[in-house]
Amino acid sequence: MKVILNFFRLFVGILFIFSGLIKANDTIGFGYKLEEYFDVFHMSFFSSYATAIAMILCILEIVLGALLLFGLWRKQVTSGLLGIIIFFTFLTFVSAFFKVVTSCGCFGDAIPLTPWQSFSKDLVLLVMIVYIFIRRKDIQPVTVHPGWQSVLFTFVFATSLMFTQFTYNYLPVIDFLPYKVGANLPQLMSMPVGAVPDEYEITYNMTNKKTGKKKVMTDKAYLKTGIWKDDNWEIVGTPESRLVKEGYQPKIRDLKISDASGTDYTKEIIENPYYSLVMVAWNLKDADEQAISALNALALNATEQFNIRTVLLTANSAQDADAFSKRMKLFMEIFYADAVPLKSMVRANPGILLLKNGVIVDKWHYHDIPSFDLLSKTYFAK
């Protein structure tokens, strides 16, 4: 029984730390996932605090997982773990059963899980944590000295807090998104040779013009039986299409860049064979205006001295973007895209990407904007 208890402790503790670190690596992305849950449960008033709540949950997971491994404050830690796992088991069940959230975000974008996979994981953890909670008195702490216990707690809490603050104020330490440095965007947006596309089944509602007889047929049966040769049978209404088997899905399938009139500029911008500076500010209303000004000056210098194309991508309306551009005296061309891909491009508002021939050469948070001299020396002047 002691072996089982220690195994469960190690498994649960390590998994909670791993889960907390993965999400803390991208607290903004975790915040976006929480916003989905808030919308589903009609709790949108929490959306403004989604990132802050995400940080708290990440730190809580890491701290509770570490304290479980250390065996400290057994009653409080096991009670906290039990409360968390009961809540998330309920949440993932609702998400899976009612199909309201397609990905739980348990391990961020590093290990995408479907709601049913996440629910199964939480059930296993629930069993383990209930067992740990029942046998909590048998847990042996690494130290019984109050001073050392406080030191261990402070170290874990401070480390997790600093890590979440670093990734929030800069960029994820490890980028699991498709827009990471080195990514070839045209390749990620296309189907590779030999890839199997989605397989659909089309259903036809058929009516015999002579007898009035009706029947429902799939597209395969329609061709196999040769009923299409009989002029007495006709298709009534609109055929229904159903996804039978999901095929290959490009990692980037929702990026479309257009101008104010709706003209598609996606290929022209991302496949530019020369350097391009792409500023991303998906929400101009909340964007850091001081950073926008710095990026505008950078764009001006890059264009004047090296003829670098500089564009600003936003999800705002053309009217709002035009007013913002005039107020800020922006030099950059403005293009538009959906907020979802823009949020994935760079976890900052604004952020900056350096593209060349479809490849993301580098990218930066607005807290870490590179100087023009650095860009010139490292890239443009070569």
C-alpha cells in the first residue's frame, strides 16, 4: 500500500508540475482558452481577468505538485488537489458531452487533447488523488523543520511566479505554435503531396417522377446502382454532406490577409522573397501605443534605408484602423486578418515578425523590440 501511495504521489506531483509549467510557458494562450470556457458558461465578465486567472492556476498547479512531492502540509495540499481535480473533471465532462470546447488546453498547445481524452485523464487523476487524500497521514515529509518547509515553499512559489511573469512580458520560452521561428508559412498552409484530404459522404433525397416513390441514397450508392441514368428519378432539395473521416489538416488553415476592400494579399505578403517586417496588433484598442510608436519609427528607418516592406496586421475594422493610423501617424501599410491567427502569430499586442521568403526569421514581444542598428547589422546590411 505504501508503494502504491508513493507511486501515486510521484505521478500526480510530476504531472501537476509539468501541466503547470507547460501552461505557464504561454499564460496568454491559456488565458485565451479560459475565455472560451467563460463564454460557454455565460461568465464573460471574467474574460477581462482571464490572463491573471491563468497565471494563478499555473502557479497553483506547480506549487501543489511540488508540495505533494515534498510531503509538506499534507491535509491542505491533498484537499487543494482534490478540489481542483473534481472541478476540472466536471468541466471536461461538460465540454466533452455537450461538445462546447474542442480542446481542453490542459497541456497548452504542446500536447493537444480532445475533451474526452482530457476527461479520461482527469478520471484517472481523480482516483489517484482520492487515494492520496485518504492515505494522506501516511505521507512522509522531506523535512519537519518549519523553517526549511517555508524555504521550500518560498522557492517553488517564487520560481513559478517569476517564470509566468517572464513568459507573459516577453514570449514563451518554447514556442509550440505553428508561427514559431523557422516556420515556413507557405508549407504549413498547404497540403503535402500524397496527403489524404477529408472524406465526406453525400446523401441525396430522390423522388420518382412517375410513381412518386421516394428514397435516400448516398453518393456511392447513387453511382453504383446507376440510378442517375434513369430519367424518372430526380434529386430533390439540397444534398447533405457529412464528414466520414478526417484527413490531413494543414497546421495553418485560417490565415487570410486582406486589405480594406477585401482583396487577398496573403500570398504576396508571406511569400515576399525579401525581408518584411510584420507588426501584429490584433486589437488596436488595447495595444501598447508607446510600442506602436517605436515600431513605427523602426518601420520608417527600415523602409527608407533598406527598402524593407513593413505592414501592420490587425483584426480591427478598416474604419477603426484608419482612425488609429491617422492619430498615430503610422507609416506602415495596414492589412486585416482574423483575430485567431493573429493571436497565434505572436503572444503580444503589438508584436513583430521578421519574414523572408515565407519563413519566420525571428519575432519579438513589444517589451523586447530590437533596435534598428541591431536589425541592420544582423539582417538587412548582409
